[in-house]
Amino acid sequence: MSDLHWYVVHTYSGYENKVKANIEKTIENRKLQDQIFEVRVPLQDVVEMKNGVRKNVQKKMFPGYVLVNMIMNDDTWYVIRNTRGVTGFVGPGSEPIPLTEIEMRNLGISGPEEQEKLIEVDFGVGDLIEVVSGAWEGRVSTVKEINMSKQTVTIEVEMFGRETSVEIEFLDVRKA
């Protein structure tokens, strides 16, 4: 089954789960189980901070996209392409390009690698935040920069009579 690959399908935003259900229904109705094997809406566990309260939620990793593990041929292309909510396959000139091994591994498809939980925050650059723990506890400052990959926020604090940028972890701040 060397023709079996994961493809990325673009959908209308918010239609990912409907598209997944519609494709699965079509697979069943047209007996395509031997050509279209799996449809996924990749989810990610995220820790949200709202008003200083932590909450675990699942968010779509790629809003507007669905992954399909299938054998590409005229029939399967037609079925996917004509599913309600699908705008097309991802690839140059609407030519579907399968995901590479590296891309699949990064998506956690090859193995159930533990994904780090990311924290989503309810503030942005320019918003006032309060430091709730650490050396700067009690300080209220304006957000200068947000670094999602490091999960930190940069604020200005006064040190030795001048403004200095300080990086603080998301868990140590909340919206003021």
C-alpha cells in the first residue's frame, strides 16, 4: 500500500468536524474503506488562562484544515473535492501533495508523542497585566511582546531609575 498517504484538505473555517463527518459518511455509502482510511481534525491540549484561572481545553491545531489518509485516485479525489465544506486540497495548482514523513511526525501522526501543553492567554500587546508571582509580584505593566513558543510575556519595569524589559512566564501573570 505504498500509494497510501496523508493529504491536507482545506475547508471553510468552522466546518472541519462537518467535513470529517461528511467524508466518513461518503466512505461508508460508497464502500471506499479500502481507499480512504482515516479522516482527522488534529486537536491540541491547551491550557487557557482567563482572569488568572487555568483551564484545560482542546483546540484545533489547524483551523480550516482536515487531514485525510487515503490512496489518491480519480474517485477518491472527486469524493473529497466534492464534499460539502471542502474548498480543495493543499498543493500547487490544486494538485494534492502528500505530507512528508517529517511533517507527519511533527503532527504526531507517526507516533503518539506527548505534546507539550501550550497556554493561551486572554491579553495581547498593549494590554495591562498584573504579575501574580515571582520577583515582580504586584507589578502592573503594559505588555510589550508575547512569545508563544517560549510561553512568556515581555513587560517594562523600572529598575535603577530607568525602564527595563523583563520576560515573565504566562503562569506568573494575569490580565489587569
